[in-house]
Amino acid sequence: MNVKPSINWVDRIPSKAVRVERNQINLRMSEALRKLIDGKRIELSEEMGTIPSRSDILRLALEMYFGQDLSKTEVDRRTLARIPKQK
């Protein structure tokens, strides 16, 4: 399944951190899947102005899979540190 939805990726990662409890899940994947994720990171970096983390890509994919907007609660603190401050 090759779905290419029209999403404004830049607005999917909020500019302010939301304090929520975090749980970490370790995910084992094939080299082929890792390459696909890294390819999407590079593709989105051109639009976002920064390279999103692998966690960002997986969160966005899960958000699309579940059909819910999770951008207000699901954000990586490390990603927020890389987002330029808005003036």
C-alpha cells in the first residue's frame, strides 16, 4: 500500500512542548524498513527545514494509520529543540 496523503508536515510537530507521560517502545525492523524510514526523513527535511527523528516519522505514520490527530500530545522533546523559534 503506497498512500501519499496531502499533509502539512511542518504543522504536525507543535512548537511548544506538552508535558505528558512518556513510554518507550523498542522496535526491531529489517534494514529495508529502516532505509524507507530514513528516506522519508530526508524527503520531509526539505519541507520542514530540519531532519525529523525516526520517532517523528513513526508517530506520523501511526497517526495516519489510526486516523487521529495526535500532534498535541505526541512530540519528541529532542525534535522541539531543533525547531527554529518563531519570531
